[in-house]
Amino acid sequence: MKAETAVLDIQGQYRVYTEFYRADSAEQTIILVNGSLSTTASFAQTVRYLYPHFNVVLFDLPYAGQSREHNEHTRFISREEEADILLELVEHFACDVVLSFSWGGIATLQALSRQPRRITRAVINSFAPVTNNAMLGYLERGVEVMDACDRENIGAVLNGTIGKHLPSLYKRYNHRHVASLHPYEYAQMSHHVQTVLNMEGRSCVSFAGEITIPLLFVNGEWDEYTTPEDARLFSQYVRHCDFRIINQAGHFLDMEHKAAWMQTRDALLAFLLPPLSNRQRSIAVQESTALAG
């Protein structure tokens, strides 16, 4: 399983690094949308059960990961522009499905509200339509350390809050990753967070009613920042939505332990794939588990 990589020109404004995992037997293509301060590498566990059921597309936003060096960072990118980039990539790769994680849900829901003709389903992982007290505290502390470019404490804040249920190996990786980012990335994310805190960017509820395709919301049982209860508030706004809870998992779902990985895999594939016979499903699960092994 090797990715085809490319740096694409988007609307003559941005250059975006992409990875395309082509599966010869796949009939659909899924695009994955990163959370805050993350890159294509954050979806390593997810790709293992989506492939080879789907062709899989990953990308880094212009200010992040392997896209950063190809762009001039003269101004902040808005969530609306991130939605524009997503829709451009959907067209380029002829995507049928979108899957977002955490903060990526904002741009994803904005994009879906424009009713892109190609997308038939979407999965929104670890996201909720409200900023509860736990999330508010995390965001406020996050802005404080990012504005100070306090690299050590940025990692500590992440691992002590939304990353608290991650294994120690992943916590070490997270700390190294977020402590090594360019100051512009901290400033860009701080800009996004402050927009949300000022209630200017948390407009996902207002446009959720424009989304016509089926959505699946997946949240961890132990996630106090985007709780399953809060996620269910989307049922008041989204026409066709379903919900799944991953037992004994926090915000990072399939990254936290093998049982959570299997639960997340099963929930997503049951929603995204056509019905299978019991035997076919058993074979598919065995193949997916073997890839993860």
C-alpha cells in the first residue's frame, strides 16, 4: 500500500500536498480532513481499514505539513477558504465520501452545506455543534500557549486534555510534532480558535440544515470535549443523521487502543459500504484486521 503523491495548484492561490491510495477493486473514493495542528500522518490508523474498500485521499492544508513549504503565508486562511480547498480536491479526485476528524468538521460541514454533487455520504468524527465548558477551557488555554509560542506547553496542553486517553507512544509523538511546528501554524490555529470563541466561526448549526446527504457522527464514550450527548444535538438540524459511540474511547477514537480501532472500523464500514452477506462481511473484517496487524 503505497501512496501516489502530488502537490496540486488550487485556484491559482494555494499549493496543496496530497496522497492518493489507489485500490484497484474500489468503486468509491473517500477524502479525509485533518484536525487542528495535524497532517496526513494522523490518519495512519484510519487508512488501514478504509483501504482497500475505498480509494483514499489525504491532504495537508496550505499552512501545514508538506504543503507549508510550497505556499507564501502572507495572511490567515478562513474556514470558508478551507471548505473551498476541500471542494476543489473533491472534484479533482472524484470523491464520493468525506470523513473529517475533530476541528476538520467545521470546514467539512461548511463544504457539505453547498451540496457538492459528487458527495453521497459523510462521516464526522469527534465533533459537536456546541462548545461545552471542557472544550472552552481547552481552547482558551490553547490560545494562550500558541500566542506565546510556548512549544513545550502546547504539547502538554494537547496531551493533558483531548489526548489524555492516548497511549504513551502517541503522546510522545504528539508532543514532538506540535512542539516542532512553525510559529505561523500556531498563529493560524489561534486565529481559528479565536474566531470560534468570538462565535463568528461556529456557524455549523446555522448551515447544517442545508446538508441533504446522510451523515454519521462518531464520538468516544469518554470524550468530555465533544461528547456523544452534545453531538446528538445535530439531530435538530441535519435531515439525515446517525450516531455511534465508541466504547471506552476518548477524543482520538481509533488511535487509542485496538478495541476502539475495531469499533470505529466497524461503525464506519457499516455506514459507508453496501450491505454484505455474513460470509462476505466476515472475510472483509479479516482482511482489514490483517492489514492493521
